[in-house]
Amino acid sequence: MTRVDALALDKIFSPVAGWAEHRLGIGQWRLAFECLNGHVAFYLGGLALTVGGKGAEDGIFAHLLTSLGWLLIMDFVRRHAQRQAASSIGGQSARLGEWHFRLILLLSLPLSFAAVKGLANFCYSVSLILLVCHLYFKACDTPPPRGRRQLAYSRS
């Protein structure tokens, strides 16, 4: 993990997950799944606004095809997150195995908001925020895995 990723985990997402757990009674995995649901909802809203703004002569097939591919990827992400939530080491694998995805998406957030020119682009940017939140809430408040124990040298 990098400093940016560890800083976001320790200073932003872990306190928010702790607050949601203690004040609202929502666990980190439930919070992660609700962020994923919100991501899909805002993505579909952005798609509807994009396709709704097209004319009769504008092609919408490319938008629909790319959105189908993205929704299939998100279905895979949902099934993978459900397996992680059911596993005893799922949080640790989310923390260490997905840090590069979290970092890339986190650093792309300013670019996404800089490109907002309409309501559809704003929906896509909000869906990106919710995807980043999903990845970070899965990984927060879990200790890193312990290293392998090494045998002490014998004193003979």
C-alpha cells in the first residue's frame, strides 16, 4: 500500500465506518454493499440521461454496449465482495489485494469532476465516488495479515 491509500483508510474511511457502526448500527460490509448499490443506481441514471439526450439519428448502441459490459463487471464485483464478506480473511484480502484499484480510482476523482459538463457526467462522477467508497469500506478497520512466524535459532 502507499501513503495516500493508508492515509485515506486511516483518516477518512475508518472513522466514517466506525461512526456508521456505532451511531447507525451499519457494519462495514453492509456499508460497502450499499455504496455498490448506489454506484450502480447513479451509473444507470447517468446512462439514462446520456441516452435520453440523443436524437433519432444519434447512435445509442455503443453506450448501451459499454454499459452492459460495465454492469457485468459490477456483477462480478458484487459476487466477489459477497465471497469476501463470508470469508474470515475477506477483509484482509480486500485491504491488501485491492490497493492498486483503490489508489487509481481515488486519484482519478479530480479528473472526473473536472470533466463534468452536464447532469449525466455528474451522475457518472458520483457513481465513481461511490465505487471508491465501496472499495475503501471493504478494506477499513481490518488489521493487516500477520507475517509467518519464524523459528528461533537453536542455541546449541
